[in-house]
Amino acid sequence: MAGYTNLPFRRIAYDYGACFAYTEMIAAQSVFKARQKVSEMLPSPKEPFTGIQIYGFSPEYILKAAERLQTFGKFIDVNAGCPVKKVVKKGMGGALLKDLDRLFEIVRILKENLSVPVTVKTRIGWEKNEVERIYGGLVNSGVDMVVFHTRTVKQMFKGKADWKVLSKIKDKAVPILVSGDIFSPEDALNALELSGTDGALVARGAVGNPWIFSQIRSLIDYGYYEEPSINERMEIMMKHLRENIEFMGERRGVIEFRKFVAGYTKNLKNSREFRSLFMKVQDYEAAVNLVRDFFDGEVIL
Ligand SMILES: Cc1cc2nc3c(=O)[nH]c(=O)nc-3n(C[C@H](O)[C@H](O)[C@H](O)COP(=O)(O)O)c2cc1C
């Protein structure tokens, strides 16, 4: 997730059971221009299984970028789902679903030239469901795995993700993963069952809620899962905050942590007031004091 899945967040997600992750999406053109920004987005060598997501228009340019970056990640992922206007109007991201031959060519050229697996993160179509055509073409181009956010590009985030459309894909030559509206371990199990896919992706549901990954695992393996205690929640939040600061410096680390605070304090009494106070904090000590004061005596509603 652009703006979220940086190194500190991926580390926390791995700590709590994620089996793989992606970098934020990286523009193919930026690889040779915004080097500093791109190097900050790349996986660390210690990450267990992080793919590098690239978006772009020209197959040759995407290949050049992927060749440069491939050694930093475990696989290269092509974004063919982003619905953001400035991306789509240049024919990139979700717009590739209006230009499927180009998408298939991108995968083909990457597969021919890279030494790491090539995957695609996409949606079910531009404005109507075309999963079978998209999946079939990607398989023919040599793709190693496909993740479908089960909405169309035009839908943006409106309506409900339609997990069931993936069950129509009969010949599952390479793994398919389902994405969209998985906010709880039960959602993950339902999505897997209704889609008939090999795995599920958690995106927004992991923000300030990274333990969802181990909860899903526990629900699958043992039929139940536990909620972290108030104290555990606080510890995980503080750890994430410290990682953020270590990665990007104190002020930026605290400020950029604001987007995670709502998740970490969801369903807690007085969380509204806490969140608005946190929005004003800019240094570690003030942040930690605020977090400690808040969690002290806090109860789950
Ligand atoms: C803020 C935000 C940023 C996102 N950035 C990306 C991205 O960079 N690459 C991508 O493939 N999907 C991106 N997505 C889409 C998610 O990966 C996911 O498919 C979508 O949010 C639906 O899943 P969810 O309901 O579990 O969030 C983003 C979603 C959000 C909300």
C-alpha cells in the first residue's frame, strides 16, 4: 500500500505472521531519477519475502527498472490495478486492464529477462468482470502468481469486494490470491472459501492491526484466535513507532506514524481524544508519554 507498507510496517507485519509483503509501488521512471526516494522503498536484505512492485506504461521501461531492482527483492510485481487518476491517465496501473495486450507483453518481457519470479496485482476488470480473460492471458505470458482485488478499476473502493468472481476460474495453472475487504480473520476464511483461491491478502485491515496475520493463521490451524491484551497492543504500537523513528528520523517518524494511530486504538474508550492529541505531537518523548497515559487504565469497548 502506497504511503503505508514501508520497511517499519513490513517488519511489524512479518513479526505478527505475514508470510510475504510488497514494497509500496515504485514508478518505473523514478528508478533512474529519484534514486534516494526509490532506495528508501527497497526491501532490506533481512526481510523474509518481500516483492518489489513496479508500475509503468512501456514494457521496455518497466523491464529496465525491474532489471535494476530485482536483486533487492524476492520477486517483481507489476501493478495493474491502481485506480488513482494521475496513474490511470498515463495508461499505467489499472489502465492496463483497458490495454490487456500491453499488460501481457510486460509480463512476457519480464519473464524472458529476469531471474526472479514475476507476479501481477490487478483488479477484476476495467469496468466489468473479466477475470478469466485476464488470468488466462497472464498465465500464457508466464506469470508466476496473480492477486485480484475483487473490484473493477472504475469502482475504485465503492461497493463490496466480490470474492466469488474468482471461483469462476477453473484451470488454476498458477496461484491466485484474493484481495479486498478482508478486515478480520473470519473475512479471510470466507474470502478463501468463496473465491476458492490459494491465499488472501490483507491491506487496510492490517493498518494498526498487524496481529491480524497471526490471528488468521491461528483460526485456520486451531479454529480460534485471541485478541492482544491492552498491554500487548501498547507494546506493539510503541515498537512500530520506534521502528518508524529509526527508519526516517524522529520528527518525520512521529508525524508519519499518525496514520497508524486510529488502527492501534480502535474500539478503545477515549481513543477519539487520544487521536486528536497525537496529531499535534512531533517528538518521541511526547508521543511515548501520550501513549502510556492513554493505555494506562484503558478498556476494550
Ligand atoms: C492507501 C492505499 C494504498 C494502496 N496502494 C497500493 C499499491 O501501491 N499497490 C497495490 O497493488 N495496491 C494498493 N492498494 C490496494 C490494496 O493492495 C488492496 O488491494 C485494496 O485496498 C483492497 O484490499 P483491502 O480492502 O484489504 O484494503 C492500496 C490501497 C490503499 C487503501
